[in-house]
Amino acid sequence: MIYKYPQFPHVQVLGVLATNVKNIDTIKQAVISLDQRYDYCFINAANVVSVEQINCAIFKTLTNYYFNEKKPLRTNSVHAETILNLSPNANITDSLNRFGISKGSANLIILKVYGLGGPQQRQQENESLLPDDAAKDLQGVIQRDLQNIKDVVEAEVAELDNDEQLVGISDLKLIKKNYKLGDMMVEDREVLSRLLVSVLQLSDL
Amino acid sequence: MSVANIEKAESLLGDIKLKKISQGAEAIIFLANEHPYSNERNCPTIVKYRPRKLYRYPVLDLQIVKQRTASESRIIFKLFQSSVIEFNKLEKKKNSEKIDRSLVNYVINNGGVNCPKLIGLDVYNGFIFMDYINDTLVNGESSSLKNHLWLLEKTFADSLSEKLTVHNCQSIVASREIEREVVALNSKIKDLLVLTGIQLGNMHMFDVIHGDLTSSNIILKKYDSENNNDELQPLYIPYLIDFGLSSQSSLTEDKAVDLYVLEKALESTHPLFSKDYSKWVLEGYELAYEMKGKRENAAKPYRVKHREIYKRLEAVRLRGRKRSMIG
């Protein structure tokens, strides 16, 4: 599934759900050693209740990237930044461990961000990056990456396009703990998603 | 100035198309045709934009915009969060018996507050994205409480004047009396205002002060219930909006002033019936405290709290909004 954001028309994000991942340790090692074939954002799917929650974290990343002039990124890549923005916590290592690939996570959400450009180039890019050629090119790249994901991740890979896919995968107890929900915890997924979106948007302000 | 700001907002929002709905001193409200990040297309969203003020020193200006945008969003979140917590308490008490979680019940049964959903935040440019909770009234106006009441008042006045010409009634005083009687009977208005009052009570119990309560800052949303099939008189549920001047405070004074501001606003927008309207809102307000007391099995402390605020409100009525004469 390709996610698009009308505010940033040149940006496209590939979103994939990998279930029953078998080579989680290999992936973790490869990500840490910055292997090019593993240049994706790997998210522990147990922490996620809805596609909205994922998109909200990406939206926050993009907003910071383009408009926060002082500090567009707190980590060294947009992918790590998205994981950090999925966490209510400002501690980078801790957030990556909890919300990225963590021990015993059998299901991953894999994202890749395309068409970012530099923070200050947004205006020009709107006009230059979008012509059909570039768009076709991008389609090819995305297809290649999708294939690559299927190659490097030993799992059942499906495009993530609705919340139903996450039922049974998200771990509500873990969410309650990681987001420190306490009394606020609700089991209704729609309400929970709304709650998490607000928590994410307001963290570290 | 205003045109430049709108253009600026449009350029910052890329492909999102904006339609200006209203403008205040500090912010412009737009209706956007797209949700900023949802997969669903064509999902209208409210965008509140605080433009930069050119007369302020830029660094300070950035800080002010950031801080105000953040604080408004925090209030919206706090109301939602507190509502959820209240609801959880209730559910626990009922021994995990599942209760209908529809938003209406958040208000009526459990002491919550209806407010817009916070979708996104861009503190660097001063954008808040919220969900669009508007409906249109029968006459095509947007469904704020003000428009709704005006419509009902007008319909009522029209039918009354029709009757008066028929009956050739001469006494103006008598007609005023009739007018008042009939409106008082109009339970639709009463229910709505009591429901608003309940929400205000709940909001104050969360220690949130709205700061700018007027009938146009209360939006009505149609509630589709199975029992209500009356197309012309749909059931409306009030939502509180515009937390730009809101703050968090537990002081009796602030709460009383909040209610006083609403009273004054009702007086100037609905001069004929403001007394009844205020009375109903305060009825709901009291009910909120009563229900909270019942839920917590501590009727007395909440009754005392309510009485304190009510007494203070009477004092505020005599002296006006400002306690100190400075500033």
C-alpha cells in the first residue's frame, strides 16, 4: 500500500505488514550495520492498533523534517525518526528498542519513505519532482523494493491497507505499558487509536 | 494582510484545498478538503491556522505561535483523556459489563465532554488539524448552537405573529408572555441547553476553563438514534469547540467567570430568551455535579463545590468579570 500525504504531494510511503518473521535477529543485525538492502523502517507491529497511528507518526516526521528549522531530525535517518515519533518517549535507544525491532516481535510493519528532498527545497520540488517520468520511475523503484523486502524478510508479506489486518497482531497490554496509558486504557480500537494519535502528536512539545 | 495569510497557509499545505470559514484576531479557521494523512480521500478536516504576526519580533513570535498552538491542543487532548478515564471508572464499577461507547454516552452517562478529535499538529507554522463535526441546519446555515437557536426563535416568532394577526390580540405584554411560555415549553431547546450545561460542569470538574463560551462556540452534531426518526427535528448533541483562550485552573473564581461570560454572551445573542437559556444551562451544570457525586458515592462534596461556584457566580454578576481593577 502506498500512503500519500496531500500536504507533501511528492512524498510517498510504502507500507507493508510482515507476519511470522523468522529471521528477526538477522534483520536487526543488518539494520544496525546499515546494510543497504535493509534500508527500511522496521516497526514492531505489536505496538500498533491502526494504520492511522502509523500515518500519524510519519506525518509528524514530515512536519518536523520540513518545518522544524532548528532540528529537522533527531536521529540520523527518516526511518529511525518515524520509529522515534511512534514512541511517546524522547529517549532514542529506548524508543528504537521498544517500537523498532524488539526481542520476540514476530510481526513487523515495514515502511519506506520516497521523494523526500531537502528540508528547504519543498517549494521548488513541488514543481520539479512530480512530472510523469519521475512518477513512473518511482513506481519501478517501489516494485523493486517490495520484491527486495520479500527476499530479505522471511515472512508472509502483505500490503498494509486496513486496520482489520492488525487485529490479533497488536498487543493491547504492551501498548498500555509502552504508551504509559494507565487509567486511560481502552480496548475499543477506534477510541484507542484516537487516544494514541493525540499522545503522539503532543509528545515532546 | 488577511489575503496574504490565506495565501501563506495555502502554500504551506501543498495540495490541500482550503475554504475560509471564519477568522478571529489570532487565528483563521479553514475547512480543508483532505485529511492530512488518512488513506481515505475526500475526508474534510478543520484547519486552525495561527499566522505569524509581522509586528512581533520574529524569534518571540515563533515562540508565541508554538506555545499557543501546543497549549490549545493540550486542552483538547486533556478533555478527551479525562472523558475516557471517567468512562473507564464507570465500566469498572459495572463489573466490566460492556457499555455503549458512542460519544453521546460519554456525555450523558459518564461525565465526559464532547470536543473535536485532534488529528495533527504543526507547531512550527501554527496549524492544528481537527475533525470536522459540523452539520447543516434546515435553512442551510452551519449548525452552531447560535444558528440553531436563531432558527427556532425565528420560526416561533413567525408563527406567533401569524396567530396574533388572526386573533387580533392587542396587548403586547400578553403576547410577550405567550411567547415566553411557549418557548419554555419547547423541550428541544431545553434538552439541548441542559446537555450543554452538563458538559460545562464536566469540563469544569476536569479543571479546564474554556475562556470563550458563546453560543457560536458550541457546535451541534446530528445524532442518529433508532428512536428518533423525525427528519425535521433531529436530535442534536452539543460539542464544545475553540479552546484558543482556554486554560487549566481549579479556582472557583475562574469557573464562575467562565459561566458569567456565557451568560453575557447569551444575553447579547439571544436577548429575548437569554434568561431561560441561562437558567437551563445552569440546571445542566448543577446536574453534572449531582451525577458526578452519585457516581463517586460522594454526593456532598460535589454539592458543596457546586454551591461555591454558584455563589461566586452571583458575586461576579454584581461586580463584573474583572476582580481586580488593574489591566
